[in-house]
Amino acid sequence: MTKILLTIRTLNELIKNWSKENKVIAPLKKYETIEHKKYYFDEVKNPEDIEWNYITTIRPPKEYVYPHQQTLLKYKENQIQLTFDNSPQILIGLHPCDIHSINLLEVSFKGEGNIDRNYFEKRNATTIIGMDCKTKCDKSFCVSMGTYKISEGYDAYIRFIENDILLIEIKTEKGEKLFKNAQSELINNKIISKEQKVIEERNKLFTESEFTLTKNEIPTLLEKSYNSLLWKDIGQKCLSCGSCNIVCPTCFCFDVRDENDLTITSGERKRYWDACQLKDFTRVAGNEVFRKTREGRNRHRIFRKFKYLFDRYDNFYCIGCGRCNRACLAEINIVNIINDLYKEYKETKTIKPVPFVVKGESIYEPKLAKIVKMEQFTEKEKWFEFVFEDGSDLGHMPGQFVSVSVFGVGEAPISITSSPTKKGSFELCLRKIGNVTEKLHQLKVGDKVGIRGPFGRGFPYNKMYHKDILFVCGGLGLIPARSLINYILDNRNQFGKMIILYGCKTPEEILYRNEIKMWESRDDVEFHITVDKADENWKGNKGVITTLFSKIKINPLNTVAVIVGPPIMYKFVMMELFAKNILHDNIYMSLERRMKCGVGKCGHCQINGVYVCQEGPVFSYSEIKNLEEAI
């Protein structure tokens, strides 16, 4: 580490030279009111326009390393071209809190093995020059978060010694490259003493903690306060506009969309920032919304910042900049929320992550697969068999899913319905319910799609050996369950008694009719089926799926229950399983959520602190019984 002493005039000349080969971004004045000046980060045209004494910007500099809109890949028919932006840029004048936020983004986009190359190509092409803030911002709480100081994450750091004289700490090779031709003034003992005095005077501004507890107490406080009535009060005030998400420097949730050109044969797949405060954030294909209330969405935002991501990455995902507090029209304030909740302490227990690591150049790169067979099961459901162009196997576990791309339309998560014992190809069955699935239904044998995955944690069949297996499948739940059913049938001597309970709304919605006839004919499978609404031709059981439980006998100590179906079914099925004394550790269920990225980045599938696309979709009841948002 070295230091140089420059005048502001010399620095401005350097900036002009940097601009010839780099995009230079710095704080500029956006507009001024009677009470406040408003600042923002933008490309510098004239260095004299830089606001060195700015108060925190309206939006964070995050958008220059993680853009609001970013192209992940380009496609033309079935040809894929990965795209990465590594054009050089320099961010000047970032306050310590904003540097902290970029450090946090690096942690999340590195994740648990799934490295987001699109992010890191842009981040690695960025040089960061930090700078002391000279005043404490309104409604900020950086003292409590400890982010008013910074020691890493920057390439150089500016500290004003006098109005037009600044001392620059050069931290990295990038920083050395920028300032290698700079003519430094002499740094003597007088300059060092001035620097120390500037640091001491600045630190006096940041002494009073905004929270009435330490930040390390917040995760356990939140665990205790999940059902606090305060969340209801906050929900009643919230406008659900998403402003707090948009101005947050550490929010990294996103959505992914395909944008076609005018020919409709080529286009780009882009990701866009998304906001967990919007109702549609957790909406899935069946139109189910898993976080319906403003109360629940506000609680999720606070828990994500101070507990869920802390449990996962050992970092608080809030820098205390106060942007959300200032942007909120309803005047919801994080400091007030935390201080009002501060009452009790409780130890916490979380699910241990079992991440699935994606291999390849990009975690968003699909692999081409060709349709070799298809069959229309019902008016809405269609079955497909695929092979990869390179002849490889999918390599999945029962219960996992893939993301299927139809270029120009989008990408959708689809459960795998074939058993891992089936080699050379894999099978999917899907309902026509959205743009992607509707287009998939229109494809023909020989057409190609993109496949990412398999993703998530499947059914732990190795823990089921020599046990009796009870399947409870509602509607489309038979699709992922079939993968495990066929695995067991292909390894029949490794498992005990096998019972399948299957329920549909009407006889017309029954799937896999030929296989059902085979299951019914086998001596080593007990199969029961019911429909909610029957016509005069239906001769079987009529009623919801729980009416089938009276027909079966089980050994509760040696039975593993596998539940897959619509969310409304789970609570009623659980009551039946509890009545039969099945052990909580032996109850496994697959949870449906909106899984957009599949690699634990976009945030849509989160249940409390758990990413369903990574730690799920299969969970034991013991793992999720204390998660309020699970079932």
C-alpha cells in the first residue's frame, strides 16, 4: 500500500486521461430543492462537475456492477451465444457503505459454488476509488451496522486533507496502474498529522448507535419476533410499491425474460432487477401466490437482510445507508422496526444447505436437447421425451427439476418425471398454463429446447431402503413422484411395501393411465385412486385424497411417506399422517415455489431463509415444520 498527495486540479486532469479508455462514473448533482440537494452516480463528462461533498445518492452505484438490465445470452433459432460485459470502467467517490455493499454482492454472486460469471466479468473490469463521507446521512444507521469505515474492496481511497488537497491510498495493482503517472506532492509529517486529525474529526460524527441492541443480536431477535403484531401494523402502512428494493444497494433478486427482435427468430435473454415487496414476486404457474400479504412481504425483507442471508453467508445484507428509509412514502423505518422488536432472545436452528453446483462457462447457459417422443395425456397435459445433442445423460435424482428454455418465449422450471435408471434420455410432463408451456405444447418431434439443471435436492431414496413407502400424490404431483416410483420398481428388492394414493379433480385429468393399469395389476404395489367430481361413468372412489387413508394399513415405525401435490393438500394430508403416527423424519414433501434461476440467486423461491431451488424442493417435515411460510 502506498500513498500519494495530489491537488484536485491534478486529479481532474487524471480523470480526463482515464476517460479516453474507460467509462468514468462519479457522484453528480441531479437537482436541488429548498431543503435538499439530490445526487446520483453517472458518467463524467467534465471532472469539475463531480460533487466531492455529496450526501448519499438516491440510487446506489450497484447498477454499474450489477445493471438493472443485463443480457445473459443471445439466441438465433437454436444457436446460443453467451454474452459478458467486460468493458473497463472506473467508479470514483464511493462512500464506505457503498463499497461494503459491492463486497456483499460478490459474496452472493459467488454463492455456494455457483459463480455468476455475468456479474464477475463486469465487476473485474471495474476499478473502485473510495472516499470518506464528510457528514452522517439523514435516516442512516451505518454506525449500528459498522459500515461507516472500510478497509477492503477498493483499489484506491481518497481523503481530503484540505479543500483542494487530497491524500490517496493506493491499495491494489489496478490502483497503481491508474496513478502511475501522477506527480505526487511531498508527504511530510505535517501531512500525516493532518490526515490523522481529519480521521479523528470524522469519527466524532459516527459515535452514537441507532439501534438499541448490537447487530449480532438481531438474528435471534427476529427468530423470536416472527409472529409479532408489529408486522401487521407495518403491512397496513406499506404501499407495496417496491421503492425500498429498488434503492437498496444489497438487493440482488432478479427476473429473467426473453426479448425477440422483429423477426421473432432471434433475440436476447435478459435479467432485470425484481422486488420482493411486489405481490407477483412469488406467483407460480398455477396462479398461487405464496407471500400474499404486505405484512408477510415486509417481514420477509427484514428477515432476509438481518437473518436469512446472515445464516447463509455470515454477513448482514444491510449497510445502513438509509436509502430505503428516505425513499419510503409510508415512512417505514428499519431502525424503528428493529428497536420496536427488541424484546427477547432465542437460539435459532436452520436447515443445512445442500447446494447443487452448476458446471460450465455460465450458470445461465442452457444445453440443447431434442424432442424424440411426445404424447397428449389430457387436454392440458403433455408428456415429452428428450435426448441431449451430445448424447449425455441428465444425471438427476428423483424429485429434482430442470429449467426448460424456449428461446424467444422464456424459461420455466419443470419437474423431471423419468427415473434415473432410464439412460440415454429423460422425460418431462407439463401442463399448458403459461407462455413457455403453451409454446412447448406446440412443438413437434425433432424440435429443440434449452435445458439447465438438474437443480435442487431430490428424494433421499438411499434413506428409504428396506422401508415401506407410502406415496400421496395430488393432481400434477404424480409427475415428480413417478420418477421415484419407477426407481423403486426398477430396484424392487431394495424396498418394502409400496402404497400409492392418487387423487384428481375429475376422471379426465388422470395422468399415466397405462402405467396406472400396470401398477394396479402388480402384486407388490397397492394402488388407490379418487376424484373430487365424478360423472356417471366413474366407478371408483369419490372424494378428496384424504378419503383414501381409511383403505390402507401401515407400520408407522417402518413407513416413509412421500407427499407431492397442490399446496392446499399438504395440511390435510399431514393430519392423516400424524394420526397414523408416522415419524416426522420419515415424511418427505416436494414444495412448489417460483423457481426462476435454479441456482439460489434470484430470490423468488425463498421460504423464510431457505432457497427451495437449492435446499429443496424436497424436504423432510422435521426440516420445515418451524418455517412459517412452508406449508
